[in-house]
Amino acid sequence: MRREGSPWQGLGVVTLKELSDHFTSARMRVLEWLVVLVALAAVYGAIQQIRDVTAEDPFLFLRLFTTAREPLPSFVSFLSFLVPLMAIGLGFDAVNGEHSRRTLSRILSQPIYRDALLFGKFLAALGTLSVSLIALWLLVIGLGLITLGVPPGGEEMARAFIFLLVTIAYAGVWLALAMLFSVVFRSAATAALVTLGIWLFLTVIWPALAPAIAQAVVPPDNQEALLVTAQMLTRLSPSTLFGECVLALLNPTTRTLGPVYLSQLQGAVMGAPLPLWDSVMVAWPQIVGLIAATILLFVGGYVAFQRQEVRA
Amino acid sequence: MSETVIEAKGLTKRYGRAKAVDSVTFSVGAGEIFGLLGPNGAGKTTTILMLLGLTDISAGTARVFGHDPMREPLAVKRRVGYLPDTVGFYDNLTAADNLHYTARLMGMDLKTRGQKIAAALARVGLSEVANKKVGTFSRGMRQRLGLAEIVMKDARVAILDEPTNGLDPQASIELLELIRSLKTQGVSILLSSHLLDRVQTVCDRVALFNAGRIVLMGTVAELGRQVLGGGFAVEVEAMGGAGIAGRLSALPGVRSVEEPAAGRWRIACDRDLRGEAAAEVVAAGGRLNQLSLDQPSLETIYTRYFQGEGVRHAA
Ligand SMILES: Nc1ncnc2c1ncn2[C@@H]1O[C@H](COP(=O)(O)OP(=O)(O)O)[C@@H](O)[C@H]1O
Ligand SMILES: [Mg+2]
């Protein structure tokens, strides 16, 4: 069925309005504080450790992201749970909030398609998340410069930048999930609870559950199949995918994310770092997985929203 | 009636096996105020949602200015102003900013927006509070802001769902006055209400809904003739006097006389008997306080119609 007019009519208007809503909201204040505190805590912890342990490291700056010092987690582990929380916090009431304010039917009786409203909200929330993440990233690098006293190399910056992009994609997955449930559930509280429940399940429970499931379905004498299956299953969780991306990008010696085969080790010097592009290729399937998950979840929300009755 | 603005033919909405709207057919002419009236749950809102493409149509067709709301939603939405049942605005924005947002969605440029919004707010009497946050607005002010949005849009047809719902009598009279003034500017209006008597004065024609079907349609006078069998109702209020009821009943052309309260009589008659009734009261030695000719009330028509139906079914 051909539709008249552009589906993107009004997209810019919605995006700008939502962006300005986000930036003036109390949630944004909370996010800003979280960003500052996380940056301080992560750098403080990492610096101590780096000074103690690592004397000569070609990737000293990347250690800033990955080094943890008890009891503080590393910057990337901070991010791996902070990012979903931020994304869910911005997305869980995207559509049902308009419903409960009784503004949805008034807005949708204007000459725009529903596509514009949903996509505009997604873009605005992702934009807000990106701004926060970029701020956080710059803060950490700036603090690193001051405390370490050496400038990062070009490749380090490139790796750190790709890591930033991957983090934004990771945020997109959780945002799309939260928005899907904001379409499906009329109550924002229910949507938030369900999304948080799924996040907990995928992040905490699934990595432990996946090997057990693999053991149940794969014959026990086939060790290799068992390993592969378990790993494939854990990769259904975006958190696993993100963790693997981080490993490949920020730890240049990572040669593979799957079980290691002899052929891959041929000619390899253990412990030698991979060139940047090779590292990206190692993480490529994971990166594509994160983006694909975002698109799939968004399309799910879109389909649900298209056919939904809008009763004020 | 010249041009047809809204046309519904056999419009039907099913929820599972239940029919919320069942083969509804009506049309609204240009410059007309058409009322969809009936009790809560009769299917008025569902009918409106189908006309706007906000819910799928199960069967039948809807046309707004000849456009199908499912296939050409933008063409429909450009011309229609919609005031939903209990309209909502962004409480953290001012009245003007709320309108700016919808105006931008309509694709208006900044200059036009400024002018139209100021004019629309003045029109509904909200100029004073244009820069106040909507969070502080009363129910009546929100409804008027909703009308301002329709005025700003230059809509050719306004669809108003329960516009007077939840308003005090004064506020609803003012709102109905605004609706009437929209009509004088050539806007066609489709409004729904469960308060039959309150809106009957503004409607040119009405469709009475019951359980998803239109049971009666026409002007109030037509429906009165059809259901109440025509006739007039004269109300008399008098003090003193003896045997007034008897004298009134004896007048030629009187069908019945009721006395709803002491000193008040309601006469159902074939023609306008105000003069004769006044003479009788005076002749009986009473003092005439008030004399009026009643329009048939929609409420009465509706109730009477179903009493009639009940009798017919019982028979
Ligand atoms: N989503 C729904 N699912 C099932 N039934 C519904 C739904 N929405 C409305 N109804 C039913 O449709 C009927 C008509 O509702 P509605 O059009 O809102 O009535 P009105 O506006 O005249 O008060 C009601 O009986 C209501 O219970
Ligand atoms: Mg209703």
C-alpha cells in the first residue's frame, strides 16, 4: 500500500522537542552527576593501579578504561551496567507517557505519521545518551592526561573512539528494548519493571544459565561442540557482546573471541598486539550483532505501534 | 444540504466478537453541527477514532472530504481538528509553547505561527495566560486551549469528543458558545456527548446512539414529532386560583395536564395554547407568574423511544 506524503514529515520537530525535554529534565541532572562520579571513581581507581603495576606499556592509556582496583570496578564494567540503566531510564515511558498525559491522540491527529513520532523519540534519546557518553569519555581521557602526564598515542585514541561508538550502539539496544515495552505496556511502571527484569536476566542470570543449557542439549563426549554452543548461547545477551567488543578493542593482544583453533595461532607471536583494523575485525560480528539487535527491537516496537488503537 | 464533509457508510468496529459500533451510517454537511449523542459506552468515541484513522475499521467505509482515513491519513489530518475526550497538554510547557509544537508538526513557519497562535488564544479567551504553564490550567481552560489548537489549524471540520465533559455549567455554556461561533466561520462540527440536553441547543442534527447503533437521526424537532407524536408542551406557573388543572384540561386541543410541583403545570397539546392557558388561569382567579413553550427535550425523546421499543418487544 502506497502512502501519500513522507513518513519523516515532522521527524525533526519531534526530535528537537524531545531533545529539549531530555536536556531540561530531572533525569538529565541525575545522568550528569552519574557521569562525573563514574569518571572520577574509575580514573582514581585505575591510576593507582596503573602506577603500581605497569611500568612500560605501549597501551598505557587504554589501561585507564580496563583496569580495576578493589573495591571499585573498572571503567568498562561501570559502563556495562550504567549504560543499560541510562537507556532504560530514558526510554521506558516514551510512548505510554504520552498516553497517560493524554497527549498522544492530539499529536497523532496532526498531519504526521506515527513513524516520525517513534523514530524522533528514539533519535532524541539516543542523542542524549551519546552526549552523556561523549562527555564521560572526554572526562576520563582528560583526567587521564592530567594524572598520567603522557599523551595517548594515535592508535590508542582510535581504539578508544571506536570503543565509544560501540558503547553508543550498546545503549541503542537497551533503548530500543525499553521503547518497545513503552509501546506494549500502557503503564510506565510495568514497562520499566519488565525492561529492568530482562536486563537483569540477560546480564546476570543468562551467562550462568547458558553453559547449563548447552550441557543439557549437547552430548557430553563432544567437548568442542559443548564450548561452542555455550558461547553462542551467551552471545544472545547484549552484555556479552559488549564485553567481547571491549576485550577485542581495548586489549590489543586479543586474537580471537571464540575457542582458539591451532590454525589461528600459526605465525602468531603470543602476547603481540594486533593492528587496529585486525582488532576491529575480531569484534566485527559482535558489533554487527549489537546494531542488528537495536534495529530488530526498534522494528518490533514500530510494528506494535502502527496497529495500536490510540484512545485518549 | 450542499456538500458532504464526513460520510460514514456501514461503519463497524469489532473487538473480538463484541461489536462496539455496528453498521453506522451518517453524513455531516458543510457548515453543520452534527451531534453523536448517547449514553456512555454507546460507541461514539470508537466511531470518531475510526473517522480519524486512530483505530482500524472492521467493516464499512469512512470518508472525510472524500479521503479514506486509513489510506490517506495525512490528507484527512491536515483538514480535521480533533479535540479528544479529556484533552491533555504538556504540563511543563506554556500554553503558547504547546501550540507552537503542534503548529510545527503542521509545518507552519515561525512568522505564521506567532500570528495564528496569538489570534487563536485571543479567540478562546486565553491571551492572558498564554505564557503560563499548562500544568496550572483548569479543566475548562484545557478544553479551550484544545479549541484554540483547532482554530489555529484553520481546520475545515472540527471533531469534538465530549467537549463539555467535566465542566461546570457556566464553563460548558461558554464552550458551547465558542463552538457555535466556530460554525459561523464556516467550520463543520461533529461533536459527541452523553449529556443530551446540554448540547441539543447547538446541534443542527443529531444521531442518537444506543449499543453501537444509531437508533434515531434528524433535527431535534423532527425526532420530537417522530417519537412524541408531535405536539407542544406549555408550562404554566401561577399563584392562587382554584381548579386550574381542571380548567386547563378542559381546553380544546389539550392531551394531558401534569402538575410536577405545586403551582406548576405542564400541558401537552396539539397547538400553541399559551394565550388560552393564560386566560384560564386569570379566569380561575390566579396570578400568572410564568408561561413558556417547551422544545421537546432529547432526554425525553430518548427515554420515550425506548419505552415504546419495550412495549413493542413485549407485545
Ligand atoms: N479496546 C477495547 N476492547 C474491547 N472493547 C472496547 C475497547 N474499547 C472500547 N470498547 C467497548 O466499545 C464500546 C464503545 O465504547 P466507546 O466508543 O468509548 O463509547 P462512548 O464513547 O459512546 O462512551 C464500549 O462498550 C466499550 O466497552
Ligand atoms: Mg466516549
